[in-house]
Amino acid sequence: MLLTILGGCGAWPEAGQACSGYLVEHDGFRLLVDLGYATVPRLLERVTADQVDAVFISHGHPDHCADLSPLLRARTLRDDPPAPLPVYSLPGALDAVLALDRPGMLSDAYVLHEFTAGSRLDIGPFRAQTRLLPHSVPNAGIRLTAGERVLAYTGDTGPSPDVVDLARGADLLLAEATYVDRVPEDSRRHLTSARQAGRQAMDAGARHLLLTHLQPGTDATAAQAAARAGYDGEVGIATSGLVFDLS
């Protein structure tokens, strides 16, 4: 299983970067997990739009799904459009982004598979377990298993024992860590710090931890240090272009 970071900024993309977007590949199958602002240009540096096999969106905030629109445009506004793209999301999460174009313009470009958090999904070679994690809108964390390797991804979430369950024994936990240490009081139920992510990775027994969704301007070195305070494994930062081989 191969993970390529298309972007890892929280809220909006810093100069030269992109928001949450992750390309996960196994046995020639390409799954996109989230497609936030500015991720499609980075995707198209690696593969063509028609080479994407499926998309999974954790929740409906635009820094996680806005670039689904240009991806679908790139697939349908051509002389030889590919087969409709399977798109997996929670009910209603993509209503806004799919309504950006005139009615019917993109209807042949995708097949929407809405699921209930907690469902198990088969997406190509991936066995996917989803879990509802606490955020300001419904958010589905996902555990992907293929080739005896496990990748767990939180989407955006407040601290929760469900994160630990989702990441139990994972080869890699890709964890939202918007803040280094102190999460503002009005966001404590909905977002996580790097320090909390480190503790959760430790409790889960995850082999590696990759921090993502850092707020623009965050000191990445400080975030890594905060995560390492409670976790004795390898800690990295999700930045555009990073490739992680789970094997």
C-alpha cells in the first residue's frame, strides 16, 4: 500500500501547498481520500483524471471536498469521458460541492455511494471500516486494509476513544492535528492537537504517526515534538509530495 500526500493544510492552503488530500494505491487501484482546496493540480502531476478509480470523502467541509468539482470536470469535459467515478460519502455531505455546476452537467461523471458511519465497505482491493468521529459536522474516519497493511485516517475529529479503536495496530495513523498543544475552548470537542494525536497513536499501538491538517502558520517541528511527548514511534508531517510506503 502506497500513500501520497497531495496536501495537508487545515482550513485553507498555504502558499505552494494544498488542503487535505491523499492518494492511496494498491495493486494498481487508485483511491483518493479527501479532495480539499488545491489538491487536484497536485494529483494531475502524478496521474490523469481518468486514472482515479474511486473517491472517499470524510466530511463535507470544503477543505476536504472542494476539489471533487474540478476532478469531475476533468473527467467529463472531454471527447472520451471515462466510466462514472465511484464516490463514497456520508449522506448529504457532498450536496453543496455537487451543486456548483448547472443541474445535470456532471451527473454522468460519478456514482454517489452514501453510507452510514460504522459501515464496512469494499472499495477495489481495500477493505474499509468507517467510524463516526466527533466534529462540527458528521465526519467518518476510515480504516483501510489491503495486502496485510492498515492505514487509519481520522478526517477531522475531537479526541475520542473511537480514534484509538479505529487505529488499533495500524501500520500508519494519519491524524488530524490542527493545533500543537492547546486547542481553543470552542473547538475542543471538534479538533485535535498534535500532543493528543501522539497519545492516541500510542494507545492504539500504531507503528507510525503522520500529522495532518496543521493550521497554516503552525510550527511543524513543534508539532512533531508535542506528538513525540506521548508516542515513541516515528512521527512525520503530511506535506504535499510526501510518499509513504506502508510495506
